[in-house]
Amino acid sequence: MTGKDIPGLHEAQDVIPPGTRVNVTFLGNEDLEMRVAAAKAVVDAGFIPVPHISARRLSSQAQLEEFLDRLQQVGATEHVFAVGGDPATPEGPYDSAYDVIRSGVLQSYGVREVSISGYPEGHPDIATDVLWEHLEKKTTSLRDQGLGAVILTQFAFDTDPVTTWIGDVRNRGIDATIRIGTPGPAGIKRLLSFARRFGVGANAMIVKKYGFSLTNLLGTAGPDTFVTELGDLLAADPRAGDVKLHMYAFGGLRATAEWARDYQRRVS
């Protein structure tokens, strides 16, 4: 959710299971009060907030500490998501999520677990070898500091690169929980817009496999086929380890929560 999504959270509250993790963004058009208010709303609703820390948007260590202090006051620092962020030039001392992690500041404010980014299909602006180097450095630093690690991935339409990437993660000796980014049900045009923005593969063959066609952009699409196939593939691979989903609520929090509820009922 973003800082503006508190009404949407309240609307979806009765559908989301208690204890669900809800990520709270750190966008350039949001301020401290919006971010803290959103995290507090998650706590008050009975869910687990995962506030984002956008390294390149931080102007100073003092700003990072002020943010963490305010989050701690509302009980929202145990789980955070450290990410580099969009600015091409850092606004302060942190060039990457790794810089925030190795600063040693997080534990002082009650952080116990840090989510970090994973990119099964690569990143449009970062070389693949750099992505792997940083993933290894971040997981090692978190382990050495006694902090839990979760790898939260970009969303995907195709299980093939996802399962290959999971295997590569495990082959590097990284045993952290992986949460595979999965788009909740949304308008097809909206899904494709996000795919283009984040460099996610969306050619005709892939999206047909996912469950919709590039020649028919009307209507909505859900991740039923993707989730079912991914579950089957992971169940057959003992090396996969602990893999869960992270739902991107492109179609809204309630629509995403209702899809998850209904899918679980169908498969149980």
C-alpha cells in the first residue's frame, strides 16, 4: 500500500487474514507523516507492517533515524524492506540498500528482519552480475548482524525464469525465505503498463501462458495459472526451500485479498 491507501486498507480489512504482512511504500511524493500514518493503520488493523526504506531518497543518517524512531513509536519497525530506490543520484549518504543495512542503524530501532530485492528477470538499469553481488553481500551482512532476511522479488508473469532464478539463489548458498512477486487481479492494460515500467517480460507467448492475450486488452487478469504452476513446480523441487508469495495489489487491496481468499478455497 502507499501512504494514500489507508481508506483502501480499511475497505479490505475484513478480507485480509490477521497477521498478514502489508508493505508500506516510500515514494517521492509522500512525506514522513503519510508513511508513519500508513504503517500505524496496518498495526491498528491487526496486520504486520513492512515499511520501505528507500536508500537513495534519504538525505542523511538523521533522516533515517527520525523515520525509524517514528515507526518504532507506532510499533512498526520489526520488519522493514530496504531498497535502493529510483533516484539516479543519491540524495544523501546511502547509494544502495546495502549501505543502509551495513550502517548498523536498523537494530537500534528494533528491526529484526529485513526484506531485500530480488530480480528473477534482471533489472533494466543494473547489470546481472551486480545484482548477484549485492544480493550476496546483503544476505551475508544481515546474517552477520543477526538479522533475518527475506528476498522479495519483482512481479512476474512467467514461471520459467522464476524457478531458474530460485535455483540460482539456492546454488549460491542463500537460504533466506523468498517471496515471489505476484500481480493481484487487475486490468490488463494496467498490468502491461507496470510490466513495461519495471522491465518484466510480457511478450505474446508469456502473457498467453499467464492467462491473457495482447490482442485483447479489455477486462482483467488474475494470477491463477501462474500461482498454480509455480506451486506445482516448487513442490517437485526439494532444493527450492522456503518460498512464499508477495501480492502486488495493482487492482486494489480488496480485490487482491478477495482473489487470495477465493483461490485458497478453490485449492483446499
